[in-house]
Amino acid sequence: QAHLVESGGGLVQPGGSLRLSCVASGFTLDNHVIGWFRQAPGKEHEGVSCASSRNNSTYYADPVKGRFTISRDNAKSTVYLEMNTLKPEDTAVYYCVAGIEILSVQEMCVMHFMDYWGKGTLVTVSS
């Protein structure tokens, strides 16, 4: 059975940094796009960042470009999201997601075309 388990969320001040981690089990990451979605209070899910399994292609939503960096380690079945210069509007539950790579990484991230979701980790950016 497939599982995605996130860690690394918490409370951080504006301008601070956090690193989220997600460990996958029950399936191989080799042919899956893996990434991060988020849901802020009262808002719909948003594709934040995703990484292709086939090449170095990545996708970042406009609000996080230049501040967030995604990386994946297939040998460890792990994906990371390095978040810098955090803003209050980054406050959300962050979900690790994965899906078989049948579309471009951008299409899969924007259209939420994923097979597996973690339970989420809360990130709160506040002073």
C-alpha cells in the first residue's frame, strides 16, 4: 500500500525558512512525478512545486518562484521542499503528492493529476 509521510512543518516568522521532507513507501518513485500542494484556510488546493522523474524538469507556482526549491532523492524515496523568505500568505497545510508521469510535470502539478497524497503538514508563518 502506498504511503507518503510529510515532516518539517511548524511555526516560523516572516522572512524565515523551513525544509519539508516527504518519504514515500509502497511504490517506486522512479516513474512518478512527486511534489507539493498546499491548502490555505478557506482556499482551494494549489500546486506549489513538482519534479519530474525523467529529467531535471521542475514546476513552481508563480507565488513561490525564487523562494522555494524542490529536490528528490529516488534512492531514499524522499522529496524535499526548501522554503525561504517565507511570507504570511505561505501559511497552509502542505501535502506531499505523487503520480505516474503521463503528462508534463507542469500539467500534472497544475491539474492536480496525482495518484497519492500524504496527510499534510501545517506551515504557519506569523510574527
